[in-house]
Amino acid sequence: MILYDFQCKCGSKFEALVSMSDTTYKCKRCGELADRLISAPRIKLEGWSGHFPTAKQKFIKMHEIESRKTTEQ
């Protein structure tokens, strides 16, 4: 079960836990079938850089390697 957003023709917008295959859900306000909406995905970006959380460790490691190269020359 996944939480999806739905909108009915009566103007009601609501969320419901349904299976991925369900594209309609009974409106709690008027009883008609409401259509599932396309919603923005939930993602978490690294706060300080805007990169994904795993990118921070790769960034640190890459700079450590680069700094070793410059000091060895």
C-alpha cells in the first residue's frame, strides 16, 4: 500500500493508502470516483551542497586523492 493523492470532479483533494494498480478511489465528500494525481517524488538532498547524501563521501575522498597528487609532485 502506498499513499497517493486523489482529486475528485467535485473539487475535493485528499490522500489515500491504495495499491499501485489503483488509479481511482471513492471520494469521501461526494462518493464519486476520484482520479489519482501525479505528485512530486519525495527526495532528500544534502543540505550544504545540493548533492545526494552519498555524494559527500565521494567528494571528500576525491579531494583527498587529488591533494595527495599535488603534494607528491
